[in-house]
Amino acid sequence: MRAASVGPEAANRLGDVDREQAEWKARIDAYLGERKRLLANSGSSDLSAALQQLRDARFTPDEQRRLAAYEQNP
């Protein structure tokens, strides 16, 4: 359907964007689940360090700048 309206090359690019967005959402959802678990078990002596370690393991520094928006509105 996209190919008919925008052409095959643009349809392929839009498909790539759709896949990238789906992968990002899956990564965010997994991160927020793990973050929630860490916060629930906040008996950790250094929760801040544990959360940063989680961010570092899952996201690049550029991606981490986007996380604040998701952390505020999970």
C-alpha cells in the first residue's frame, strides 16, 4: 500500500523507520521493567550507581539523553 502511494524506495525507508521505532520501544520497555525492579528493591546500597550501570549497559550516551522523558512517563 505504501509502495503504491510513495513508491517502492520510500516505502522501504518507511519500513526501516517502523522497524527502528519498534526496536527502540522494545528496548525502552525492557529497560523500564528492569528499572522498576531495581527501584522496588531499593534496599540496594547504591541505587544511583545500579541505575546508571543499567543505562550504560543498554543505551549509548546519546540515547541516554532521551531516557529522561520515558522515565518520567513510563
